[in-house]
Amino acid sequence: MVVLQIYTPLSLPTTTARSYTVPITASSSNFSLPSQKQPKSNIWISEFRSKSLNFLLSGALTLGLSLTGVGFAEAKVGVNKPELLPKEFSVVIDVAGFLSDGQERRIAQEIGDIEKDTGFKLRVLAQNYPDTPGLAIRDFWQVDDRTIVFVADPTFGNILNFNVGATVDLDIPRSFWSRLAGKYGNIFYWKEKGEDSSIEAAVMAISNCLREPVGPNNCSEVK
């Protein structure tokens, strides 16, 4: 079991965000988020509202939250490096250098199509903690309730991490995010195929999910 340090939370005035992550158990292939009625020892600590986005963007990524509900320790310093932001607006920020220029353009085009077709905003940050703009992206991206912040960081094992706005949360089953991370974010997948493949696969899976009609079975498969 790994318990990571998570930075002291700050308030996020512009959004109500929910964080869905997976434990650092590379052998796990199927993940699900239990209902609130399940025993406390089995509950994922998966919802921090506005605090969760700050944890994620501070670089700790909330990956240390285990299936046993282990708490978290506070770190002393958060990450806020606006100097790492691009000079011009971009929906994809790759400070880790995982993506080629062509891949960034394809992902940005897909994100533009998603926003045009669904109204939801997907934003991608690829980083290697602590080299990250961190909390500086809140204002840069104008994160709100219709925003999905996707942070790709392999530091703690699973490379896929998501913070989901409240409006997105109403339409997308919470289990989708954990299943997505389990399929394309596990360490075996990105070690074999590369961080870039993991990121591109996740973006396309999110795109497919967001385009499905809302219903009891939407996003039941990670495509």
C-alpha cells in the first residue's frame, strides 16, 4: 500500500469538481466506485469537490487514496508555476514532452470537436511531477462545472487522473473514470505502448463516452 502526500487544499471558487482516481495497484484491471451504502473500509475517497482539483494540480494527483480508505498526509509546498504555461492558449499542455507536435494537434482537434458537439470542455495536462504549472491552469483554462481536467502523470504508477466538473458528473457514470484509468492508465499499458498512446486512447474513450445518449447504460464500455 502506498500513501502519498497531498498538499493542503485551497478553495476553487469557479467550479465544483469531483476527482476520480485509481489506487496504485498495477495488477488491477477492473475498477469500480462503490455506492455510498457500502462499508466505510471499502469506499474510495473519490470526491473532494473543489478541493480535489487543487490536490491534483498541486502535483500529488490524489493517487495515494487506497481501497481501504487510508487518509492522506499534508505536504509543505504546493505547485504553482505559471511560467510553465504556454504563451498562447492551448487545450493541451505537454510539459513532460510525451506527445509529438502531430499528436498534440490531433488531440486539440478532437477536444475542439467535443466542445462543439457536446458543450463539455476537456483539457489535457501532461506532466512529470514536480515539473508542472500546477494550480496556475485554473485561471488559464477557466475551469468550471463543464470541464474535465485530464492530468497524465506516470509518477505514481497509473498515468490517468481526472477531475470532473459537477455538470459532467451528472451525465457520466462515476465508474467510467476508474474503468478508463484501469484500462489505459495502468503501468503495464503505458510502459509497453508509451505514455503518448495512453493519452490518445484516453482522449478518444472520453470523446466516445461524451457523445453517447445519457441513460442507464451510457459509457458502460471504455471504447
